[in-house]
Amino acid sequence: MAGPAFRAAAVRVRVPATSANLGPGFDALGLSLGLYDDVVVRVADSGLHIDIAGEGASTLPRDESHLLVRSLRTAFDLLGGQPRGLEVVCANRIPHGRGLGSSSAAICAGIVAARAVTIGGESRLDDTALLELATEIEGHPDNVAACLFGGFTLAWTDGGAARAIRMEPADSVVPVVFVPEKPVLTQTARGLLPPTVPHVDAAANAGRAALLVEALTRRPELLLPATEDRLHQEYRAPAMPQSADLVNRLRADGVPAVISGAGPTVLALAEDSAAEKVARLAGEGWAANRLAFDTAGASVLPLTPAGAASAGGEASAH
């Protein structure tokens, strides 16, 4: 059987940062945030050429071991075959090793770009297959679901297959992220989790996770109790004591705050009117950013400067 045909023109994919867990929703809940990596991929006559600007420019590999390239290759295999060569340009803005989904962004950018550059790619690799592939590469679906679909997502596996639903966060809620200078490896944070937890803690988290869906979509006044967690944040605190301290200080001031993903970034879900004040609460050593919720998820954008400067004319990848 003949392999796939590829577009001659380059494709540009934009992928958002994400925050997973959100307190009690461990490995299930995720938010898509208005901070983006951009990737341009073009099929070339031969070889592999990678340019990287921004985050990771001095540390990321420029060969087949790059996570984005590995994701491209995996998707191309499912789409029917590899192109002769690839040119990849990355403009990275999502901090690495901070719990904002940089690895999920690379994975999603790779598989969406592979689909976009393959003629007939959407019929061969639909949105459900995209989620399953991204989850297979990443290991769990919470970040990749939010990255692919945007908004507020609830992800789970059913018989080994990844599934997700998308919801809209309440308009009055503003995400504020506090990014520390030093990263924490996800493997380190996961390694601190115990193999079992008390039944009372599991029951408490189940109730809070259910409440969080209601609080984040319709009743933001319930976000403080809804973001309480007993499953992972306290166990991970020794790896990120400043982050744990900031979460406790914000919550003591009535601000719903959690560790973003595996940390060490802290995410606050502030009221719109109080977001600027909340952003000033961390003090020195933190880069505080008021963000928007991303609603588009991974998207294929025009290559023109006008398309790069505006959300207008975006074509959603899902």
C-alpha cells in the first residue's frame, strides 16, 4: 500500500500551557492556559533540521530524541509512513519543569502538526485518536486533554482508552500563575507519592473533585473548599517547600491556590476584580502572571504575520 502524501507548504501549530490536578482532581482535571508554544513543521527533501528559540533553546536536543520529533514520528507511523525529511522551528514560551505542561505541549504540537501536514490526515487520525495517542506518549491524559481541547477538561481511561470531556470555566475566574526560578522534575515529584493513602483522604478528595467541577464552571464562590487536596500536595511538599508555603499563605488569605501539576508553579484561581492584587502576594523569587483561560486548545494557525498576531482566523485542530 502506498504511503501518505504530504503538503508542500509548512504548517504552524500553537499549543497552550496547561495546569493539571487543580488540587483534588489528581490525574483527571486540567485547565488550558493562555500561554503558548508555536511550532512550524515543513516536509523537506531529506534529513532533520530543528531550530529552537525561547525556553529550552540552550538545553533541548536537536535530533531524533527531541520529544516533539518523537511525537511527530509516532503520529506519522499511524498516518501511514514517514516523510523524506523534516524542518522544525520551535518558539517556546511555556516554562520547562515547572508544572505547566511543557511536555504535553510538545507531544500535542507534534501529533497535530503531523496530522496537519499529511493530506487526508484528519480522516486517518481523528480527535479521539489524537487524545489516545497523546496519552500513550505522555502516560496519563490530564494535561494532554486540556492541551488538545482547551477550556476545563475531565479526562479518564476506559478499558485502557483515553477519554475526555470539555467544560467552560466561569467568566469571573482568572488564573494567576506563580512560577519559581528553579524547576522540579516530574519524576521526582511523583516519586514522593505513597503507594496507598488513607480511605478517609481518598473519600475527601472524591467529594472535593466533584465540587470543583461545579465551582469552576458555575459557582466560583466555592473554589476555596473545592480545591482542598489530601492525595498529593502534602507528600510533594519536601521537594518544593517554597511552593507549599505560598499555597498555604494564599489559602489563608482566602485565595483558592494549588500546586500546578507536579509543581513547583503555584496556580491561584482568583476573582477577576482581585486578580491584580493576588498577583502581588507572592513576593520576591516568583514570576507572577495573570493569564486568560485558553478556549481553542491545539490549533493550526496561518503562517502570515497577521495570523501570528491575532487569534482571528484560527482553525481549531479538534
